[in-house]
Amino acid sequence: GLRAASAQDMQGRRVLVTLGPTREQWDGVRYWTNPSSGTMGAAVAVALWLRGAEVQAVCGPGTPWLPMGIARHDVTGARQMFDVANALWDAMDAGVFTAAVADFSPVPLGPEKFKKAGAQDGFSVAFTPNPDILATLGNRKRDGQTVVGFAAETSGLAESMARKLVAKNADMIVGNLVGGTDAGFGSATNRVTVLAKGGEPEEWPVLPKPDVAWRIVDWLARR
Ligand code: CTP
Ligand code: CA
């Protein structure tokens, strides 16, 4: 099959990948989300799988197809993504957290459609916080578990990468600035800065997302 042509340097390693956006339902017909396409995470999942890893992919809505050798768990909301990832985590050797998880969910109105009559002057929506999947699983990682997080920022990339590395107890943070044309939501390429624990930030060139993924797996395979 597909896998036979690749080096099997991740053979036997069990890796959790979160990917895609989450969708937080508000009323019967509306939800809160973000433009994540799941492309970066899918590239990571495929690279891991090609190199022999046992991959558990926890996928938000719209995540692209994955080879059938990857265990795929489709989820909708952040809370559900958290529950599935949390249940898988203890059996994993590593986690790569690429998902664009909604930090907050609107307080849901229920299954009915919200009607504009009665809200002519506008209205407010209240939001409640969601669990931080990476921070929760990173902060309870056991010896031998490796954690890779992502950080997408509009400014202050270096500082937030350093902060997130510590706050989430990650071993590496892959960061990118969103808003440009060669990186971020939905693009085919990515320009990332990588910060490993105890190391200095390293800038990688603009690369197709599959190549960024391959290099991330190179780093995991060396550990
Ligand atoms: N993450 C997560 N669960 C969340 C929020 C974020 O697992 N509820 C993960 C993302 O998958 C990513 C990393 O945390 O790997 C950083 O996400 P990001 O949104 O950049 O950081 P936040 O900590 O949420 O902070 P902010 O959005 O305020 O920058
Ligand atoms: Ca966030």
C-alpha cells in the first residue's frame, strides 16, 4: 500500500492529532466557528501515518479525507473534541494539537430558530469558556509523552509562542502569523517559526503544508 514507500521511523508510536475548527451551536440554525480548513492537521496526520505511526485523528467539521489506516473521530463542538481527545490521551506517545478550537461558546438558545422580531434594536450573546485541550493534556502528560502545539497570531508571535510553550507544558510550539497570503487559514503553504523547549526560535521557509508536516514529524522521530 501507500505506506510501503516511506521510511517507517514512527513505527509503533501512537500519536493523537486534533485538527480543523470547532462549531459551537447557538440556535437551531446558527453556530460560531472559524475558517480553519484542517489542512495542516491532515498533512501532519498523513505524514505520521506514512512513517508508520498509529494515528488517532480528532477532526472538527470540514476536515478533509484521510487515509483509511488513520483512526478518524469526527466531532463538532469544542467540548466534544475535548472529551474524545481526553479519553484517547493516556494511551498516546505524542500529541500534535493543530485544531482551531473555539475558546468560547455562545450560551445556546436551544433547538428553535431565533426570530428577529423582538430584537429590532440588536441584542447581545453571552459566551462561556471552553476547556483548553492542549493545556489540559499537556499539563497532565506523563514521562515519555511529547506534546506539539500550534499558535496562530496576528501580532506578537515570538512572545506568545514562548508563553504558550510554558503555559501548555508543550515540548514544541509551531507558530505562524495569520493575515498574510502564504500562511494561515486555508492556505496551501505555511511560513512557520518553531520553538522547542530549551531551544531558540527557528524560522522555516515558506513551504507547502505537507512539507511543514514532514519536518514536524522529523523532529518527533528524532526524540
Ligand atoms: N488549543 C486547544 N484547546 C483550546 C484552545 C487552544 O487545544 N480550547 C490549542 C490549539 O490547538 C493550539 C494551541 O492550543 O495548538 C494554541 O491555540 P491558540 O488559539 O493560538 O492559543 P490560546 O491559548 O487559545 O490563546 P489565544 O487564542 O488567546 O491566543
Ligand atoms: Ca484560541
